[in-house]
Amino acid sequence: LAKTTQPISMDSYEGQEVNITCSHNNIATNDYITWYQQFPSQGPRFIIQGYKTKVTNEVASLFIPADRKSSTLSLPRVSLSDTAVYYCLVGAAISGGYNKLIFGAGTRLAVHP
Amino acid sequence: GAVVSQHPSRVICKSGTSVKIECRSLDFQATTMFWYRQFPKKSLMLMATSNEGSKATYEQGVEKDKFLINHASLTLSTLTVTSAHPEDSSFYICSAGLVNEQFFGPGTRLTVL
């Protein structure tokens, strides 16, 4: 399982775009990159998943460079409710739901008024 | 999306007693479920993989006789913390796999007095 490295914490203000970068130098060929969000005293919630280039959904974008050794989660125009811990995970997506997930330290994002 | 529930959401017990936590996949069948624990301000730590109809697979350092896991049906896995002690106080989270995604339960807060 590829190890991931993220900043421990980030601060932002409402309405700004937030970019959280994750390093995964040992990513394997069949690994996908998945981001989860966790609020205090709740289980993690899936945000977005990708393999290469760019993926966008209704809440975020995921940018993955050609070498795939890093990825950036982009949250457009954050609000106070985006204050949470964000986890980057790397693993096989095919049957990935059945593979164990190893969580890193995550990035604690604080959005200020 | 798929829903995973946990019961109870919080429990307080006396030291030495056993506590059972249930994890249910509400709208899908899950042959594989996972159990995590999380201490305050820390990341999720995988405890074990629960497989329907077979023995659970425990992560290194997790006592299988302390944390009993039973996955008796395709929608239910239970975690029993036996002879609980104050150091077992934690937030316990389960997840259930479905193809390429894992869905997390809301968590159970265990407090051992």
C-alpha cells in the first residue's frame, strides 16, 4: 500500500479556493487516488476518486499529474461547513471497496469567516 | 449512495464489562466489512477485516481475543469489546465495501469508566 503525505493543517477564508496536495511517490500502476472528508464524531465521507489527469464532480476537483506521484484536491469557494479533516488514500479501485484502507494523518482544514 | 448504520451511537460502560457494537449495510450486501478505531485528534486506525462466513483478519497489534468480530450475515458485522477498560475508550467506525468504494458508518463513541 502506497504511503501518502499531506500537510497537517491548512487555514482558509470563506469564498476562497483551497488546494490540498498529497504526495504518493510509491503509487502502483493499478492504484487509484481517493479523497475522504471527515467531520468530528462522524465517519469519513467519500469526496472524489481519480486515476490520472483531472476529475471533477459537484463538490471538488482532483488534479493528477502525468507521473501520478502527487495529487491535488481542489475545493472551490469554501464555506464554514467545509471545516473538516481531509484524507488522501491510494489503492486499487477495481474491487477497491473490498480492500482495506490505510489512513494517513490527513489535513485539518479550518475555514474562517 | 449506499448506507451503513451503527448501533449504538454512543455507549458508556463500567470497566470489566463487554460491549457489542453493530454495523449494518442497509441497502446492499457486504461480504467484507472493516472496523477502525479513532482517538481524539488522530487518524483512523484499521483494526480488522470482517469477512462474512469466515474468521476476521486482524491487523498487527490488535488483540483478537479482546476485540471479537462476528460477520454472521451479508448485512451485519458485530464488534465486541470484551472486558473493557478505560484505555479502550475510543470512537469505533465500521465500513462496508461495494465494488470500488467503501461506505462508512456514523461511528460509535465508547466511554469506559
